[in-house]
Amino acid sequence: MTTWNQIPNHEVPFYGVSREIAEALSNQFFTIKHGVLEGQPFLAFLHHVVAPSVVTLQIYTFDEEDDPDSGFNPLDMEGGYLRLDQQTGKDLVILLREQAQHLSSTSLTSQKMFRIMDFAEAADFRLEPDRFPGRRSYYQTYDPLTRKTIEGTVCILIFDVEPSISKSSTFFRIAYFSLLELQDPIFQPVINSRPQIHLDHNGLHELASLIEIHLQRLDSRPRNC
């Protein structure tokens, strides 16, 4: 049994998503329910009529101040993340690969979608590799929705191992932002960016493989060891 539960489209507006997006049957939404909204992760796979070979992935985790009854919409929020342990991470990998089956496997490029960023590049993008030596960041080399890299726009995947002795979870973030925003000295990509990314068939598989790599960095022992 998977830890990720698909949310019926008619229930998605209760999470704050607009009815137009929520009730489009091509879009899919997933969560891990545990009684209260706070701490609940949220996944959206948004499809495009004009680009059926591309899906937009958005991620978010609800906090105590989020109130869907007060105009809150997780798809409009910045700084979204997922906390993944071994099981939720493995189930997310399966889910990503299932999503890839619905997209054309024909790629317009042989180029890999992601490349790892070195220390200097990560520092240039204010990802603070000096403060977080275990952080790994991956630059999206092309955007399949536009069939190229959008000039002036950047998307980066960020993985942080949980800062604890057990190291039982990894924090997965997506930072989508413009270089113009980076000119603001107080802009921090990790917390001020939109957590979304456009992916094609190959990109979904690449992302799944990256998550698998970072799950291997975790301590898989039981917490009471």
C-alpha cells in the first residue's frame, strides 16, 4: 500500500486550490493524510493542453498558519518542501514513474535535464553550501514546456539530509525563480521561490533517480536503535 493517497478532484478545493484547476480531470493531486492539515504534504501534477508531453509538478507542506477558508492556495505559495523518509520517498519514486507512463517518451533532446551544482555555483545562487555542507543542488538545464531554458528563469532541485543524529529524512525542495529576483539582496531562493518544475517523460525518471540516490544517504535503521 502506498503512503501517497490521490485526492478526488472534487475534494481538492477544500485544500485551497481553485475549482478551475482542481476539477480539471487531467490534473492529479496527492497527499499523506494524518488527521490535521498542519504538516500534511501536498503534490500537484498539472497537465497542459498545449503541451501534452509535459507535466508541472508542484509541492508544498502545510503549516499551522495555512487556512484554505481564508483565501490560501498551496499552488500560490513560496518555499514549499517535502520531508521524505525511506517509505514516503520510495513511494514518491513509484508515483513519479507512474506519471511518466502517461507522457510521450519521445524527447526533443538527448541532454540530461539535471546537473549537479558545485560549491561556487551554489554559493552564487545563495544556496548557502557553507552553512549546509550536506546540501546537494541540481540545476535544470532545459525547460520542456518551452523546449529550451527560459531566459532569465532558473529552476533548482535541493536535497537536505535531516539535521539530526538519526538522519532518517531528507528535505526535498524545488526553487523556481527569475534572475531578476536574485538582484534583490534579501531574496533567498530556498524560501522565496515557487516550488514548481516542468517535467517531460525523461525528466520524471531523472527526478525519481535523484530521489533514490538521496534516500540511500539516509540511515535506514529503526528510530529506537
